[in-house]
Amino acid sequence: MQEIKTEIFLGDSKEVLKTLPDNSVDLIVTSPPYADRRKQTYGGINPEKYVEWFLPIGKELLRILKPDGTFILNIKEKAENGERHTYVLELILALRNQGWLWTEEFIWHKKNSYPGKWPNRFRDSWERLLQFNKTRTFNMYQDEVKVPIGDWANGRLKNLSETDKIRDNAKNGSGFGKNISNWLGKETVYPNNVLHLSTECNNKNHSAAFPDALPEWFIKLFTKEHDVVLDPFAGSGTTLRVAENMHRNSIGIEILPEYVELIKSRIKEREFVLFEPKVAYERVKIG
């Protein structure tokens, strides 16, 4: 049986990424520090400087990702001076100029978000998951994320019209069509682009831990066993641990030693790489 390899790098992503080979990663799933967030741990990045800060990282990710790979970026804009800041939208445009294709946008609906309000808005209960690709042809295993057909089928499929039984082109001129009768007798269907997932409630000793189900869903959709998954902002190591459990190879980069120690305690018998710019890095065994 082919061995699964998990590597953890201690260092700055901008420097560590330069050491990884071209076209070597199948999927990137990551959540970098948001603008002005995680100040106690990562110092916070001013929203006016966020694009400038991220673009060198985006350049390396573009080089490292395979032509048929996918990059999923979890990010959220902030409210400032009574309005939404535009740094996320500016980053999308800048990444497109860098050579990325902005292929899709998923929404993570936080099912367990608690109520709240401010003078001019309500509680956010969602975050963006932006999908970028290098080419228009990329690996996507859609059958792996099918869901139960749902209650809508009970009424919708009982009385089909004539147009429901053919590929009826959309009336808005998009060129897309549908044949509703294709779903007759089916128990599972393809999901939409809204993920209804609870936030992480267990204490992972990290200020912004992923729920396991989030990287798991994208790993199912965009990779197969033994592919390589990268998280350049590894945090508590959720993406790495989930990838290992799903028999994928993984690479994580984390700048804070205490979080690297946390990852090491959760992922046994894997490679740990201590990275220091301009110094040869050292490999030691974990566990």
C-alpha cells in the first residue's frame, strides 16, 4: 500500500512556498488571517495593505498548483466605518490579473451562528469560499459530494410538464438547460454552492479553527486518494489531519511554533520540517 505523507513546515508562507516544486499540488485549501483579525496571534493585516501582502503568496501558489488543480480561499470582508470594506473584491480582481481564473464562489452558512445586531446591520452567519483555477479544465469529482434528493422531489416530480421531460433551455439566454425528469427514481442529487456547516465548537486552541467537514467536502470534490493537499496557513492543522484520514498526502505551513507543536501532537509519525530563510531546513520525526 502506498504510504501517505504529511509534511509540516515551520516558517513564513512567502518564504517556504518558494522551496516547493512547480506543478506539485492538487488542491490548496486555506484560510489566511483576515484583515485586522487575529491580532493577538498573527498581528493583523491592514485592509488597505491586504492585497499587497497576499499577492506574493498568490504568485507562488499559482506556480505550485498543478494545471488541473484547484485553489479554495476562505476569506471574509469586514465592516469598517459603517460599510463593507472592499479588500476581498479587490483581491479577487488582483488574483485574476495575476493569472488566476475565478471559477466559482461557495458560501459557508454557519448553522449555529448566534443572534446579534449592530446599528446598521445584523449578525453575519456566512463566509466566502472562493474557487480559483489555473485552467478551465480541472479535476472535479462531483459524484463524491452528492446529497439526498430532499423533500422538493415529492411534489416537483409528481406532475411533470412536457418541457420538464426535455432539455429545456434557460429563458435568460445563458445557454444552460435542464431536464427535470432526469431525477425520477434518484435518491441522491448534486448539491448547490451553499454549504450548511456548523462552526467548530470543540476547543482546538486556535482562534479560527475550520470545522472538519469544510476541508473534507472540498477534498472529496477536487482530489482522489494519494493526491497532494496544501494549506499554507495551517493553524491547528485541521486540513492536514482531515487529508490524512482521507488518504491524501498533505503539506502544511505555519508561522507560529506553538501551533506547529499542536499539529505535531495530533498527527503522529509524519515529517516535520523546520524552515528558516537562507538556512537549510532540518527534517525530524514526529511521534
